[in-house]
Amino acid sequence: MLEGMYVDNIMMHSETRAYPVEPQITAGLIFGAHSLYRYSLRESSYPTLSIVDELSDGLGNILPPGHYELALSDERDFLILIQSKQAIAIIPVFKVEVDMSQYEQPRDDKALKLQKKKEKEIAQTNKKREKKGMPLISKEDDIYQEASIEYIPSGNYYLIKYEREDVRAWGAIKG
């Protein structure tokens, strides 16, 4: 019996068999079919901030290098560094700008007709994609977002820039 299990298991590895038997999952679940993957929320819609150097504040708290999500609080007072869905640090914001140019555009009949036509085309495409099991087209995928950090030696602080769609914010960490 042990010999039979060994042969079955060894023949399922792609390194030993040129064309492995499909599916290779023996539990009966195909990858992505589990409810955890099928019904979970989106990973994130926050820009990613990559910190290369170890940051420390005057109180002895240390922020290790790594990749963090950067979120702006609802009141736009703080930037929040998030790692693995946990808030790691809160950074005060000293400047916020909101680009209102896209809201100031005059809305005429031609622009409204074009917008409705594009929405109708997206709805038809999504309907076809849903039948084939493909991911749907959403407007959220096209959101411009960026986060950056730089050291300012004259003031001995780190400047953090946050941009997401039409909102810009700047925060600082004293180094």
C-alpha cells in the first residue's frame, strides 16, 4: 500500500512527469474555487509606499523597511501606513489639494450622450465577460494613485507624498 501511494504521489509532480495529470489538486477543490477566494473583497485600492531605509522618530519607535499601503483618513488630517490590514503608523498631513477641474467642465448634451454610450458599451462587454467567467471591467481599475517618500536633509525630515485620483496630500516624519 505504501508503495502504491508513493508512485501515485511522485507521478503527480511536474518535475518528474512531462505532462502531469490534471487537476493536480487531490482535495477536489480547484485553485480559486474555495469560497475564501471566490467571494473575498478586493485586495486594496490604496497606493503602495516602498520604504528602503529604516525610519525612526525621536521617541525611539522604528519603522522597518518594506512595502506599505498608504491611506488618507476621511477627515484628511492623517496619512495611515497599513501593512497586512493593520495600521502601522499615523502621519500628520500639513497640506491637502483637491483638483476640481474635472468637476468644473460644462455638461452639454453631446458630452452626456457620449458618456451614456460608453457606459452602455461597458455594460454589454461586462455581460459577455460574465458569461465567459472573465473579470468585469470597472472604473476603479483606472484610478491614478501614487505614493512616494524622500528625505529632506535641510529640515532633517522625510516628506511623504500621496496622490489618489484628484486628491493630493503631503505628510512629514521627523527623522
